[in-house]
Amino acid sequence: MIVSRSQAELKKMRRVNCLVAEILSDLRDMVEPGVTTEDIDQVAEQKVVAAGAAPAFKGYHGYPATICASVNEQVVHGIPSSRPLVDGDIVAIDMGAKLDGFFGDSAVTVPVGNISQEASTLLQVTEEALSRGIEAVKPGARVSDIGAAVQERVELNGFSVVREFVGHGIGTALHEEPQIANYGPPGRGPELTTGMVFAIEPMVNFGKPAVKVLSDGWTAVTRDGSLSAHFEHTVTVTTFGCEILTVSTGDKTAKLIASDV
Ligand code: MF3
Ligand code: CO
């Protein structure tokens, strides 16, 4: 069953997701050559705890950190490390938090110094694919419309969508129903209704879609070694479309996405 949240619950979800967005924006500003993803993780945990919230990933099935930091060919679930970032890297920072019983979840992929034109296009296309997925969220749409919109945008550019990991419902648990694939035909799955809350998170590979998980049990990498990017927002279905919950107050991202419903 997919839960629809009340206005009181959505208020709480706005708070935690806004917190996640604000911290993620601070973490993005830390990214430069020489910084380690462990440094970024430490700051993330400090900020989450200082806000009275708790890291959502730390301890989840034994995951050891507050953020996932996935560099270059790492797709998702990279464990923060002591390797300094170098000019030309891309790093996906994914963070979740729990506040007042509710979860927030968001990710961005950030360039380190000067990156290649190819890497830059990959980031742009992945972020655009997330936007297309979000634009598909409106009452009366079906769950698979989201992935269909994501996939169309990605493949138009010759990139590929990761199959093994999906977006998800989110609320009083980090992962709730439904699973939201980033590929497939539209018009399938449950109908979207107001108050549902989803974390939409396309993972896009420069090369082939196949991934494998390293022996640390977490880090997913592209099998062909090509670059991969990941962006994620938490959104709620509104009467007229959807509202992005993972936006900080100072963000230029349009919060309300109106659809022609
Ligand atoms: N955003 C990812 C997800 O929703 C990150 C999870 S990391 C984990 O699945 F450690 F919590 F698994
Ligand atoms: Co997620």
C-alpha cells in the first residue's frame, strides 16, 4: 500500500527534507581538489546532529556513514574514504536524515575542479532526467510514468539508465512502497494521488547500464568502468502536479511543479 500523508505529516516532511537540502548544499560547497569524502561525511554528520536530526543511512543494514559518496565510475552507495578528490573527478553525494519521525533523502553529483565536456554533459542530462521524472508526478499519472520519462531523456543522449537500483516511497521509513524504476513503459503500476511522497533518483551511466557491487558489500560501480551520475529529490503529489520537498529556502529550484491536470 502507498501511504498518502496528511497536511500535518507533510509539514514534518517539508522540515526534514528542507534540512537535507540545506546540508547537501553546504556539502556541495566543500567539494574541491584535496578534500576527502570522509571530511565531507564528518561535516554532514555534525550538521545533521546539530539540527536535532539523525543520519538516515548510518546503521541502515550496517551502512557505516552519514552520506554515500560515489566517485567517477562508482554509481551509488560509495563509502566515504580517505582518498583526496582530484581535479576532474565527479562525486555523487547522497544524504538522508530523520527528524520528528519522518525521513528526507536527496542526492547531487558535483564536479571537482574542471571536468571534461563528457562528464559535464552526463551531469546535465542526469539532472534533466530527474526533472522530467518529477514533471511526470501528478494526480492520475501512474508510477511507471516517472521511469519512462527519465529513460526517454537519458537514452536520447546515448547514455544508459541503471536497472538494479530504484527510487522509492518515503515517510516514516526511508524506503516505503512503491519502488520507482528509472526505465520501462509508461502507464503501469498504481495511480498517483495527492499526499503520496516519493524519492526519485535516476542513476545514469556514460556507457553500458550494467553495474556490480564491490567486495565491501556496498559500492556499486559500472561494469565497463564508465562514469556514472546520480541526482535525487523527494517530492509530494499535489492537486496540480507536485512539490519538491528537498529544496533549501535559498534555492532557485522551482518548488511547485505545475502540470496540465
Ligand atoms: N538514496 C539511497 C537510497 O534511497 C541511499 C541509501 S544508502 C543506505 O537507497 F545505506 F541507506 F542504504
Ligand atoms: Co533514496
